[in-house]
Amino acid sequence: MLGGLAAIVGPVSGGQLATVTYWRGVFLFLAAVGVAILAACLVIFKETLLVQQRTPLATSLALKGYPDVAGTASSLLGLARFAFGGIAAPLVG
């Protein structure tokens, strides 16, 4: 319900704002709304994960999962080749 309402209200209100200002004004308005939402989230929502269960922010931990990223990229490349073959097959015979 809310998503459908936003799809209607967003362009209408953006168009009305664009009649008063240029596209930069719409951009600045949306940036201000984003900053306000971020500030509200930082104030309202608190961390629920216990301190003992948190992992530190470290480069070594990020690089430890790198082989998984490479495997995922390789799998996606293979899938893209397969899909391209299926799409191009009727065109080239």
C-alpha cells in the first residue's frame, strides 16, 4: 500500500518542486531528506547484537572471504555465457 502511494506521490511532489526550483533543488531536497532519515535512524535504532558476538572491522577478515567472491564471479560468468548462447543461438543458426 505504502509503495503504491509513494509511486504516485513521489513524481507529483517532485514535479511541483521542479516548478519552483531547478533539478538541483529537487536533488538538494532529497539529500536533506536522506540525511534526516539517517540521523533519525542513528538516534532511534540501537544495536541489538551483544558486544561479545560482534566481529571487529579488519581487512584480514574481509580478505578471508575473497575466494568465495571469486567463485561467485566465476559462476556468474559461466551463467552469463550459457544465457548468451541461448539468446544468440536462434540468430546465428
